[in-house]
Amino acid sequence: MPDRPDYAALTRGQIAILDRINSGEAGLAVLQQVVRLAQEILGGLGAGFAEYAPGHGRVVAATGVCEHAIGRRVSRDDRRLNDRTELIPLDSVNDEFARQIEGADLRQMLGARCEAADTVFGSLHVYFGADA
């Protein structure tokens, strides 16, 4: 993870996403761009977004080493992200998503809850290796 994110690239990426939304485009294509932007700006090995239903979640967008996890079910544990965003060492949690990623030495996960009206409907996760 870089010491300081490239804020200019982040802003350009966010504007591109807003342009897509403003033109009427929505759904998984836009969400995939959000996930890709998070991975690129933060320098992760991969990123994914899990959408939650009652009792479980499913990976609906992913990039990098996480791409093959699209469509896989994941546990919905709202306690894992105590704060809205949190950097978590993977050896301190039973991370089902990270176990599904083969061929990557993942050590940390930056997670962010996505919520509205006090309901968590998904979470964005960026994964980092030992050198981050």
C-alpha cells in the first residue's frame, strides 16, 4: 500500500465513475470499475466487492488475484469491520474470501462496509501482500 494514495488518479477515477452513472449506466459494470479503482490507487494485489443478503454474501465484482472468486459465497460477519473502514492482518481473522485466492501471499486486507439506513448491504475489500 503506498504511503500516500495518488489523489489526482483517484479523483479522475471517481469522475469517470460518476460520468457513467450520470449517463444512465449502472450495475455491475460500474461496480467493477469502483473495485478496479480501489485496487489500482491503493496498490493492492486484488480487490473484491461482496453483496450481502440475509445470512450470507456473494462476491459480485473482483479484480487482480481476486477475479476468480466472482460468484462465490462468503460469510456475512458484520463484526469483522468494527469501524466503517479497517486494515486487518489476515492471520488475525478467519477470512473465507482470502482462502479462496490461490497463488497469492496475502497478508492484509483493507475493508470498507457499504451501508444505508443502518443496513450493511456489502463490503469492499482490497488485499495486500507481504511487501505492502
